[in-house]
Amino acid sequence: MSGRNPAPRRSYGGRSAEERRAERRERLLAAGLELFGRRGYAATSIERLCATASVSTRNFYEEFSGREELLTTLHSIINERAAQALSTACAEAAGADLGTRVERAVRAFVTVTASDPRWARIAFVEVIGVSASLEQHRFRRRGQWEDALTAMARDAVDRGEAVDRDYGLTMIAIIGAVNNLVHHWSARDQDIPLDDITAELTHLILAAVTC
């Protein structure tokens, strides 16, 4: 039996086409983080993104449909990292008292979202009001955070640590307070100790669920 061998995949410098494309995508994400996070979304053109990432415009459109998709992707990345950090913190503190559990969760969230001011600006400022589509994306993410915080409150209720009531509006208010304080802290070059920010947010959340 005979047959033709498949053509070998072309590679340059020891890297496959898939690897080179993945590297270009990472450079575009890094360029988006730097430019959206420092100059702002509205002040950043696709040409500037491409120049910063050292890719062509054609390469850009192979990865993203436009600036908005790049911004949405970055917003998803920071939210996914924060959610993972929160989940890990909660698991590690599962046997602790309510105050410790909340403090660990707050510290995990703040550390991921605000230690780099560029991520904080993207997470809390640049995604707001860009388009109806991005607003829907942002509201979906916020809904996921509401669900996560409500689950923490219900767990505290089950343990006899919190008041048994509807926490829907409370969690919306807490998310707004957390986001604004974290962004304020990051935008001011973190001139307030992280421990102070964590303590203030922990106090706010504990007050909300225990009275």
C-alpha cells in the first residue's frame, strides 16, 4: 500500500506557525495592557497597538476583531484571575472564622486586581460605557461576583455567623464600594498600605452581613 506523507509544518527559528501566532497574541495583549492601562482605551489606536506589539495590522485582525475585543479579553483575564484567587483563598480559609475568611478573600481580590495600576484601570474604568455589548459583558461579570459574594454570605448564615436575609442589593452595594476603593488606592500609586485597604473592606463586608 502506498500513500503520500503529509507535508511538514513550516517553522522559523525552531518555532511553528502556531507558536509564532501565540507569541503575537501575547504581545498584543501586553500592548493592550500597557496602552489601555496607561493612555486609556479612547486614546489608543489599532496602529499604536500594532507598533507597540511589533505586529502588522493583518496580524492584529487575525487575533481580534478590533480594539473592543482586545479590551474585553483583558477584562476577562483580570476577572478570571481574581475569581481563581478568591476561590483559592476561600478554600484555604474554609475552617476559619468569618472575619478571617472575609479578610483572606478581600486580600486575594485586591492583590490580583490592583497591585498593577494598569489592570485596575482596565477592570474598573476603561470598560465602562464603551458599547452596549461591552456593558452586557461587564454586567455578566458583575453578576458572577454577586453570586460569589452571596454564596459566601449564605455559607456564613448556615454557620450561624450572619443574619438570614436577602443579600441581593447588599452585594451590589458592596461590589460598588470595593471597586471604587480598590481603584482609588491603585490610582494613587498605592500610597495607603494594602493592609489598611484590606481592613477597611473587611470591616465593611462584616458589618453588612452581621447586622
